Amino acid sequence: MKIGFVGTGAMGRPMLANLVKRGHSVVAYDIVDDALAAAARLGAGRAASAAAAAGGADLVITMLPSSSHVEAAYLGVGGVLEGIGPGRLCVDMSTIDPSVSRRVAGAATRRGARFIDAPVSGGVPRAEDGTLAIMVGGDPRDVEEARPVLAVMGANIIHVGPVGSGEVAKLCNNLVAGVAAVAVSEAFRIAEGFGVDPRILTDVISKSSGNTWVMEHMHPVGGLVAKAPSSHDYTPGFTTDLMAKDLGLAVSAARDLRVPVVVAPAAQQVLRLASSHGLGRKDFSSVYVFLKPSSGQAPV
Ligand code: NAD
């Protein structure tokens, strides 16, 4: 297949590499020249705009940071919808606001093209292995058309519902993971204060009701899980800033729906504070570093 690929950052690059390895002909575009050069080294052609990457493509994939980037890349001057051929399918794999997915899908339809949302979970290691979890929102026929290409990048492809539903599932998942990262960090700080060995506490929690994927794979305390970012100076992984963004999307969706949310905004603010103290580009499990105790001299 001829695939236009827009956004060749931390996730886009390994996803693109797997498409090239499977014999797809990929033409890439990124606004940052270094990111585009890295994609070219992986075997992709270089386009001068998102419109140029989309022109002549059977399918367009976008992997961009946030809602505003997706709007710019599709609807802006030189955007995907300027170049895309009639009837062609766009697959946005970024994590963004579901209402933006719907808006861009509407614009694609007016342009005679089609759009589905297909955000991912699993981070860079699973993007490299081609084993991402992919949650998809869109018309069932469009989803089936995209499935063989998605299967090159992911191991679990779940059709959630109409356009925007993939994003809803993604936000709900990251709400749980983001809150868990803060909760696990708080728990381990308390245990440390009492002198409890974090290795033993990990053993206890992993066999008890508090067990969570975040502790198993992204343990905030370094040296306990070899592959966890905490054992590698919190090199992401998934950055604190991206997790704060995703919790913000969940909070704003809840506000629109008038669903009361208490824990998610608290976790988001803790992550924002961690970011403003220099941990924004570190893995989100570094929130543990931020949650260090005050001096023993501080009044209780
Ligand atoms: P990134 O910042 O590393 O890459 C995004 C790329 O998009 C950058 O290279 C940037 O230059 C490019 N870009 C921005 N605006 C553009 C435009 N208008 N046209 C063309 N290119 C443009 O981000 P990432 O880590 O690859 O994440 C991408 C998306 O995947 C985000 O929505 C993120 O939430 C989601 N995600 C990331 C991870 C992870 O572990 N990194 C895991 C799951 C989901």
C-alpha cells in the first residue's frame, strides 16, 4: 500500500519503521526536519507538507502530539485534507479530544474522504515490537479496511464504536493509569518513611488488591523493575507532560458531560507541578521523585 505518514516523533518513527519492513511504500512529513530525516533513514520518502504526503496515498496515518496539532495537520494550509484523494481513508493515531476527532471526520467527509481515530497504548517499546494496543472509532467498513495496516503496528485492535470512541477509550484508560502512578508513588513514599523495603512492598502489592500494571511495568522506584523507566533515570517511556495532557482531556470530557471527577484532576495537577519542577520530559513515573517528603523539621 502507499501510505502517507504525518508526525514522525517518538512513536511515529517505530510505527513507520514496521510499515516499511512489511513492504509498504511510506511517504512521511514532519514539521521538524530532524524527525523527518530520521524517518527517511528508516526508508520513507520525504514530503514537503502534509498535503504532499497525503497526495497519491491509499491511506494516511497521523501521529501527532495533541488536538491543536491534529487540527493544523488536517485543516490547515498544506494540510492532509488539501492533498488527499477522493474516497481515501485517514487514520489518526494521536491521543486527542474525541470532539476534535469528530470535527476533523466531518471535514474529511465534506472533502469526499473518510476518517477514523485509532489511538494506541503501550509506548515506544511496544511500538518498536509492533505490539501496541489500538482502540478504534469509526465506521465498521473503514475499520476493516484499515485493520491489515493496523495489525502491522499492533497486537490488539479493538473496534470501540463510531468516530471518537477510540479516543474515549484511550482517555478512560489513561485516567486510570495516571491516577495509579500518583497513588503508587504516594504509597511507596509512605512505606519508605516507615523503613519498609520497597522490594518487599512490591511483592505484597503484586499479590494483593492494589496490584496495577503501572507498578508491574512502570514501577516509580528505580532498581526494582529492570525495564521500567525509573531504572534508567526516568527516560520515557511516556512523558509526564503527555500524561498530564491525557488526564486534562479526560477532565474536560467529564466537565462537558457533567460527570463529577475528583481524583483525575488532582492527579493531573500533581503531574503539572512535577512538570513545572523540571520533570515534564521525563517518564510520568518520575512523579515519585517530585513527591519526596518535606524536611523532618517541618511541623506536622
Ligand atoms: P512526539 O512529540 O515525539 O512526536 C510528534 C511529532 O509530530 C513530532 O515529531 C512533531 O514535530 C510532529 N508534528 C507536530 N505538529 C505537526 C504538524 N502540524 N505536521 C507534521 N508534524 C507535526 O510525540 P509522541 O510521543 O510520538 O506521541 C504522539 C501521540 O501518541 C501523542 O498524542 C501521545 O499522547 C500518543 N502516545 C504516546 C505514547 C508514548 O509513549 N510516547 C504512548 C501512547 C500514545
